Amino acid sequence: MDELRNSPNVNMIRVYGFGGVGKTTLVKEVSRQATRDKKLFDDVAMILDVKQNPSIQRIQQEIAEKLGLDLPENQTVAGRARLLSSRIKDQKTLVILDDVWDGIDLEAVGLSGVTTCKVLLTSRTREVLSGKMHTQKEFALDLLGEEESWSLFKKKAGDVVKDPSIKAVATKVAKKCGGLPVLVVSVASALKNRSTLHAWKDALTRLKRLDKEEFTEKTYLALEWSYSQLNDEELKQLFLLCGLLANYMKNIYILDLFKYGLGLGLFKNLNTLGEAWDAINSLLEKLKDSCLLLDDEDIGWLKMHDLVLDVAKRISSREQHVLIVSGGDEFKEWPDNEDFYKKCNMISLEIPRVPKLPEVLQCTELKLFALGAIVHVEGNSLEMPCNFFKETTKLGVLDLSRVIIPTLPPSLQFLINLKTLCFNDCSLGDIALIGQLQNLEVLSFVDLKFKELPKEVGLLTHLRSLDLTGCTQLEIIAPGVISNLKRLEELCMGSSFNRWEAEGVISTEASQSLSTCLN
């Protein structure tokens, strides 16, 4: 902050250090203080996790959104850069680029040569940046010293470490965390208020076994140990599901987590959706207490530290035989390993392109199948083979969000255990086949572009939740469709639906009555 305040000729500052050392936490605090100090900057724009999507267009768009600037979609990169520069040159602006792994052409973004703009960036090493990002001031964020580690460890572990016998072991456990804050916090939280000396000695023994490992691998294994200390199987399953759902920004939408959890039968012995909602929020609080999950800046969202997310994916891949491909990862062809198809129970693909789908997905143990933001290699729509779902009779969750689907495959009728079906932000053709999913409990049509709710929805007599949020083009819900859903507990429509057709007559009164009831 002193450098930002007192060095007018310094326009580029970098913070670097190990993953998990606290770089993001540090620059978030800088952002908070800089936003509060209006004399220092008029605007602050912070772009998190740049490495996951370092495209110039993405960085331009996020900066513009933070500054309240509208960038035309059809504008060239150079044109957008000129608009950004023009907007920034009249205001004192701080741009924070967090977790940069490769050099970024700031001139192409529109930030270079703008004297009113300062750039603060973080990276894991000093070597990753090209000459296009020459920094004038650098801060190395080092590992914690022993005193700092112990201070943080005590704070997270609780008063139990005041016991002299436990303290003697606890100080050694803290040292084994190597001064890495994310590790200190997670290990201490896993041992919080453990009052038996045996638990502390066991933790020390297990951490000592990691001494021979390389630093990053040691960190992963120690975080896996923190996961193993979760004393509830539901907690472990929810943690792994968070890892599956975390998008490229490490963010997790709680409502999606809830819908997936219902479909997978994660919440046991609960009678209503309200009880399940209470249960998932209680479990999420416990994961946050364990420091394996973090609150996000946006309400309704959570996030994971990238090291914790890596660990969640490692555990899922090893123990649950989960296939996760997301962000910039490539997925060129489906596995030809017979063992994969026998054991795989979850598939999540959130990538621009996927190879041609197999005629039959031979995953007999599959519980979850999710495709998102897909453009098929042979065109801009997803052609699903007729018998694609013939062998996946155990499937509990099917998510085909943000996909263009001309027709649903006839093999959908084999999904006799399907509980959750998501068509969020899709472009759909004929979906009459959904009427055959008699055990479906959660149906999500968020942001779907259709004029009339399919009449076949009225056949889903076990449906408990119907989400029509953001369906701005929806005009017609035929008589009897909603009233036939005798088990429906939740109907989400937001403000998107404002017309109601009853016996061929548009009745805004009926619409208002329904809205009042739902609210």
C-alpha cells in the first residue's frame, strides 16, 4: 500500500510465492483498502485466477465489467483495448491480475502506457513473465516463520493446545506444515479441539512420513490427510462433489450442489426439500470450519483453494473413478480401457469440444453424467446416439446444460433411477421423452429459451422441484400441468413468467396469484 501511495512512477508491481502461501488473500486485502481509499484510486478491478483463462478477451471483459464499461461483442480486441484505455485515462485505476502463469500483452489489453493506471499482479515464480510485463517493484511472499506458523496454528486449533502435554506435540505438528498457510490452517482445523494425545501423536507420525516427499506432493498428501479426518461420510461425499462442481474459477454454485446432492441421494432420512436444504448448509459450514471450503464474494457461491481442489480431484479419480475434464484441458478421445467403463461412476466434461459420443456408454456404475458449454466436433449441436444411455440404468443426475440438443435419445427411457435432470441455458428440440422419467424429482430449466412448458412435465408425478428461473420467453403453461404434480414442493420462476393461459384465455390475475403464493 505504501508503494501504491508513494511511488508515482511505479506502474507495475508483482507479488510472487508458492501456491497456498497467501498471495490471493494479500491482494484481496489490497483491493479492499484501495477501494476504501477514494483519494488513492477512483476504480479498482480485480481479476482472479488468470491462469485458468488468460485470453485477452476475457481479461478485457472482466475489467470492463468491474469499471461499468460496456464492450461491444462484435468489437475487435484492438477496438476493445482503445475503449478500455479511453475509460481508464480519465480515472485513477488499479487493476489486479491474480495468479498469472504466462506473460500477458498489456498493450493488447489496453493497459499499457496509461499513466493513470497501476497494475498489481501475482505469480508463483519470478520466471513466468515475459518482457511485456516488466515489473518495477517486486515483493516475495515467503513461507511463514516458526513463530508465525505456531501463532496461526494455535488460532485454528483452539484452546486444546494450551494443555502442556498436547502443546509439546502440537508445536511439532505445526512445524511439519512447512510454513505454508493453507496447510497450517487445514491441518490445525482438522485437529481442532481434539483432546486426546493419541490423535495428536497419530497426526505427527503421519506427517513425518511425508518428509521425503517433494514440497508440492507433500502439500497434497497433507491436505488428503485433512480430508481423511472428516468424521462424517456425508461430509466426505459433499467435499468430493464440490470438487466435481467447481468451475474454472474454483467457484461452486450452492443451488447446483443441492440439485446434484438430491439426485445422488446424498441426504439420508429427510422428508422435505426444506430439511435437505438445512442439511446441506449445515454440512457446508462444517467444511468451511475445516478450511477445505471458502466463502465466495458472491452470495450463493462457495469456492475452493486451487490446491484443495487439486486434492479433491485426485481423491475422486482414485477412489470414485471419476472422469473430470474442464477449463483448458483437452479431451481428444473416449477411454478404450474396459476397466474404466466397469468402475467409472461420475463423468463431468466442461470443455469447448468433445469427441464423438460412443454409441453406448458402457458405464454400468455411472451415477452422474454432466456435459457443459459444449460445441460438438462435427457441428454446433450435440448428437446423442439412440442407445447412448442403454447401460447407465443407475444414473441419478443428468446435466446437459448449455448444450444444443436437437432430440433426446430413445434410451432415456432406461434411466429408471434418474432423480435430477438439468437443461439450463439449453437450446432444445423435442423433449417429449422426459415424460417417461417417472422417478424424476428435480427438473431444472434455468434460462431455457422456450415459449411453452412441455405438457409431458405434467406426467412427472414424483417431481418435487421445478426450476423455471430466467425463462423469459415462456408464455404458456397449459392447464393441469402444474396441478398434476402432486408432490411438488418447490416451483422457482422468479419474475420471468408473467402470463398464464387457462382455457385459451390469458389471465394475468392467475399469474399474480401464483407469484404471490410462491413468494
